[in-house]
Amino acid sequence: MPAVTVENPLTLPRVVAPAEATPRPVLAVTTAPTGFEGEGFPVRRAFAGINYRYLDPFIMMDQMGEVEYGVGEAKGTPWHPHRGFETVTYIIDGTFDHSDSNGGGGTITNGDTQWMTAGSGLLHIEAPPESLVMSGGVFHGLQLWVNLPARDKMKDPAYQDIRGGQVQLLTTHDGGALLRVIAGELDGHQGPGATHTPITMIHATVRPGAEATLPWRQDFNGLVYVLAGHGTVGADRRPVRTGQTAVFGDGSTLTVRADEQQDSHTPDLEVVLLGGAPIREPMAHYGPFVMNTQAELQQAFEDFRAGRLGSVPAVHGM
């Protein structure tokens, strides 16, 4: 980790927070419980226990792995439906294949992102390629669910294939952090992901002892999830470590610091920074459907049972 990097961050554009900016306080630090998803791959539930008013417009996020599969052990998900939101799958190490009933899909690996707008509904499947199943190997990634406002929930499904080389690479004033802007904007620099709901998604690598203070839109919420390593967040230096999420309050900057000493297998502090404009609409969420009312949720289940969310392509043996 990570797959997309540069030898000398000081060759990149630098992000500097304004001197008059207001630091965001840390409201809470939570620890993600572990579980299993799909056919049995391990995950950390990054947002478990966090009040939704601090998450909106994000619904959930799973850290998938990091796991070292043996021969024949790699797992994925079976065909399943979605409606009413977007799924963002970011692969840090390893490979995942995706297909959906709308014709989207492909292989994502080593810094790639698949951005699927479920909208009015579709079926999709995510699975390791046969080569990974046969050989075994490392698998590590994230899946983030982003809510859609009522006006966009029934939009036609869409798919974005974001290659690792397309992300916007930035650094801090001293080159101590490498910032990968996957979606949204940071200090005037735009990431490649096109979003219906205004958000920012960044994967940052912070070198031991370094600090990243980033300008942050005041109308966005602020979340930092630790993928690996340990450090502190906020002006009061609240400790954080692998599998923890920091929830920030109001202000115009976010601060993350890496401890001077990291574990031998984790040379840097690896974090995902998320911010978005709250939708502030009623949400009816059950399983793979995220709607505004219970009636809409019931309609989603009925449409799925009736085959109106698409069908599994014949090439998959159905």
C-alpha cells in the first residue's frame, strides 16, 4: 500500500490552508467493528455507531481487507440489486472484477476506482478474477455508499471507470503528505470522479512525524478514517489508529498528523478523508435500497422481485 505514488512529492502542486482558517474540532473517534460481506470476505464497518447527521450524505463504508488470500480462498459477492444511491469501490491492493445489468463493469486494480450510480436500479456482481483465486494474494480496498437526493434517485444507472493514474496528486507545503483526490475538489484542484451529490474523497499518505492541515469546505461535513498506521487528528491531537473514524465539527480546515514511529509493516499513516454537502432528506434504508419513504422502499423490493431492475447476463450462466 498504496499503489499510486510518486518518488518526490515536492514535484506536485502544494496545498496550503489559509492562515485565518478555523480548525475543525474533533467531536468523536469511533472504532469500526469487524464482520464479513458477500461470500465471506472480511470487512471493517467504518461508520458503525456514528449518528447519521454527521455522516450525511454518506451511508456506509467498509474497509475490505487487508487480507492475504491463499490459493482458492479469494471471495466476492453474488449478483445483488441496488437502487437510490451510488457505490464507490476503491482498490488499493489486489484486483476485483465488476459487472452490472446495465452493461457497466470491468477490472479494477492497484489504485483504480469503480463509481456506480445505481439510480433507478440494477443488478451487479463483484468478484476476484480467476487468476487471483488460483494464485492467492493480497486484497485491500474500500466500498463507500453515497446517498442521492430525491430528485436523482430514479436517474438512469451509470458507471465510471476511474484509473489510478487519473487521480489528482497533490502534496502539503513540506511534501510530508501525498494526497490523492479521487472525487471532488481540494484547494482548487479537481478529482476525476463525477458526483451527483457534492462530495470530496481523498486518500492521503502521511509520512512519520508529518502533519497535513487541509482547507475544507465549510458547508461540508468532515470525516477521517484510518486505513493503516497511527497518529492524531485535530488541534487537540486526539489519538487515532487503524480502523478508527474521526468525526469533525464545524470549521474550515482538517488536520491529520502521523506519529513519529509507525509499525514495521505500516511505514506511513494511511487515511481516507471524506466530506459532503448534507442532503437533509428523510431516508428509508433497508439492505441494498436507499429511498426517501417506506412506500418507495417497498416499491423497490417489488420491482426487484418482478425483474424490473434488470436481469443477470446469460454469459454468467443464468
